[in-house]
Amino acid sequence: MSDKSYLDWPFFDDAHRILERELEDWVAHNITGQHGDVDAACRDLVARLGAAGWLRYAVGGTGCGGRFDVIDTRAICLLRETLARHSGLADFAFGMQGLGSGALTLHGSPEQKRRYLTKVASGEAIAAFALSEPGSGSDVAAMECAARADGGDYVLDGEKTWISNGGIADFYVVFARTGEAPGSRGLSAFVVDADTPGLEIAERIETIAPHPLARLRFSGCRVPRSSLVGAPGQGFKVAMQTLDIFRTSVAAAALGFARRALDEALSRATKRKMFGQTLADFQITQSKIAQMATGIDAAALLTYRAAWLRDQGRTVTREAAMAKMTATETAQQVIDMAVQIWGGLGVVSGHPVEKLYREIRALRIYEGATEVQQLIIARQTLAAHSRPQS
């Protein structure tokens, strides 16, 4: 059983503690962690999470299915941490519903919210966030996918890649260049139904931790002006505000993976007999366990600080970057140590720590690679240093 003492930290209130206990009980009876057909499993998980009411936390607006009018960042972090500890794909299913619809929660029109968010919250519709391109991942300003105005419509042309839920999503929030200004100031966001003519799945992408992933192609894809999410030219702001919420929850997912790895390492270390004692009796093992436990707590403090600050209405670009960077890098180290403690069994396909080893690697890249988080943190810190002191 994972250490739950962090729930006593002042970042949480009693509602968060109750939420964690209720989700833990539900997961134990509804999530197996074993999946065959990944597309089918993901659809099933979205349906289950929706039917049980958990997806309501991933969207904002009680009038369109959300649990709260404003997303509770600590709640979605607790949800992702708990789900990730049990099943990477269950965490993915929850997290992508939030990320894929986050722009609509923050900037969608009343009609967009009514049409899409209600179905996202119930699990009836699968959402996707289409930002990255073959030539522009972290460098959003280099985006080439374009949307040109044509009468009462926009016409999209270009490609998107590394799109989670690509191939199974019912709609995509797509970012494209509309040209109001150079660079990042000339981007806009659109909600595009998956069956819109001119949108095709150009390629399905397989990764070391399987989940639905695809490259999208837009060829004369016509959408009405009512598909705009937010104002023209505000797409970069829409994307960054969405990421500020869900980047922190990526850190929470990494915490879930790390906590599971520590649990597995402790189980092995206390039971494995070597040279007349247990593996846990060796000082070198104790050193690893100390590093794992300390790293997890340090990452958790940063993660839930960022979540708490955002729930207080603060801008958390710097804090979310710190949390995401620290939690994902720490989880990679913790999981690697867990594999080492398990020895040969730790690299057997399907073993819990082997699966964790594959799951964690992508988190250090998506929603901003570690190196990008370092740039964000440095630039924000330098900017704060340069501001006049009041």
C-alpha cells in the first residue's frame, strides 16, 4: 500500500481526501491494468470513467457536465496520480479527456461547451488536443498548419503529429496559423469533428507504452467560423493556458508511477533473501530506498504547490514547469532503481516495473520536454529578477 501521508498536507481539504479514498476503492474494483486491443481498451476506460462520474472533474462548468464551474486542479492531480498508480492507460484516458477539451472549458462559446463538454464529461465523446507538427513541437511559433478565411468558413491545410487519441477521438481542438501577426501571435484554435471532410488519419503511431496516437492530415478541411475557440489570433494563449492546467497533472501522473515503483521495490526488498538476510538489510538497498522516498516527496511538494496556487487563481507557468520537470525526471530515476532492485525479473515483459519503465519515458517529453521546462523556469526567473522591486 502506497504511503498516503501526503494527503494530510495543507494543500488539501477534506473533500480532496474523500475524493482520493472513493477513487481508490472504485479503481480497485473496476480497473485491471491488463489491456489487449489498445483502442478498444481506451474507449472502454473513457466510458467507465464517464459513467462513474470521474470525468466530470476533467471539464469545467456545472451547466455542461463539469463537477465544478472552475476546474479543481488538485482534484485532477489526485485523480491522475491514483489512476497512474494502478494503470497507465486509465490515467491516459482521463488525462486526455481533460487536455483535449481544456481549451473549450477555458475559451469555448456557450454552444461549443453545450455541444462538446457534456459528452466529454459523460464519456460519450473522446477529445484530442492537436498542437504538435512534424516541424514544430516545442517551438509552437514555427507552426505551419494554416487556416484561411473563406466566406463564412475557415479552410484548414497541413499536418499534426504525436496526437494522443488520434484515430479514436470524436473531435480535435486544432491549432493553426491564421496570420493576424507574425509568430505565435498569428495562431487560432478550432474545434474540428473527426468526421469532417478533409481530415484524415495519415498514420497511426506505435510507441513503447502503447496508447492511441496518430498523425493527422488536413486537406481543404472546411469548418464554420463558429468552430473558432476563443478569438482569432489568440490560439497561442489558448494553448498555453490549457497546458498550465494539465502540465501540473502530468507531474501527478508521474508521481503515481513513482509511488507504484517504490511499492514494488519495497515488496521485493523485504521478501528477497540473499546471503542469509533480506535485500532490504543491505545498506546499498537502503540508500536507494531513501533516494526514492525523498525524491517522491520533493516532487509531490512541487506538484501540489502548483496545483494549490492555480486553485487560488494564480498564474502558475513557472511552478507547473518546475513540477512537471522534477516529477517526471524523479519518476524515471525511481523506476530505474526499482527495476534494479527486482533484478532480472524487472525486465521481464509485462512485469509491473517493466511496464512502468516504458510508461514513464514519454512523460519526460510530451506537454513540453524537460529541456523546454528548464527554459520556461529560467526565463520566468530572470524576468522576475529584472522587474522593479516595489
